[in-house]
Amino acid sequence: METQPIHLLNEEVGQENNFLPGYRLVDTEDPLSALLPASDLLFIDHIVGNQPDLEMEDAAKWYEQMLQFHRFWSVDDKQVHTEYSSLRSIVVTNYEETIKMPINEPAPGKRKSQIQEYVDYNGGAGVQHIALRTDDIIKSITNLKARGQQFSYHPQNLLHPIEGGPQVQQDSSCRGHEHSGETQHSR
């Protein structure tokens, strides 16, 4: 079964047309906003889409042909795999390279991949996650919690490498691991 991407295109032609039908600009300031800390979220970093097996190429071609995106990066199941699972991925981006969209599909493995589980559960392709950029993840999480945002709990053992499993290489752009104690404490 072939699926086609569904997108909503919004043309910005004057203030009254910047919203979906039935929505309007709120012109009063929320009095609570001044009492809450800023989220410090900068922009959407990337949006990941999962596709059924053997549909990733067609999805990437759609972005290239319809939205004039180009291929930014790609990997296959020989590069991204564990003993049990693997995936293939193509990252497409716009001309300015300000919008990044990884498109994933499952690849055969000993067990069902995370991508296949997503496709099965949702009945087809869709957005797996939207990643938001911040310069300080600990501060952003703390501030978002103060604003009432709830976060899912993940067991502490997910923050540490599994013996015999893939090792996480730590660098200056990945601060979550080095602050794992602070992250756990801030629940």
C-alpha cells in the first residue's frame, strides 16, 4: 500500500491570514507569563518521520520534487544497527538548510525495530518526534517544569551505557549524559 505525505501549507499574506480558520491573534498579554520563566527553546531542530519498509525513498523523492528539498545525509542498515535491530534513514533539508527532516524506515533484524513498531501501532507512516533546540537543556527542562510541562520518566539505567551494547561518545554538544545526576534529581 503506497502512502502519500499529507502537509498543510499556510501562506502568510497579512496578519489576518496567519492562522487556521477559526483561530485569531490573541492581543492581550497573559498576566501569568511575566511570573513564569522563559522556556529558552530556540527553534525546531528537526522533525523525524517514520515510513513503512521500502517507502523511505519515495517519501524523500516527494520532498525533493514537491518542496525542492535536497538530501543532506543518509545511512543504511549496515551503518545503524544493533545485534537485534536496524534502520535506514535519509535526511532531507530545504535550500537554506534550516529545516531538517530525517525520514526513517525499518530494516530486517532479529527483532522488530522501533520504526516498525511505530508503523504497526499507528497504522502507517507519521511523525515520530519533533526535536526542539536549546542552548541549555537543564535550564530549559527546569523552566518548562515550572511552567507546568510534564515529562515522561525513564529509568536511570537508560542514561548509562549497557555492557556489551553500543557506546555513547560524549562531546561538548551532548550534555545530557554528563548532567544525568542533575536530570534525575530535577524530577
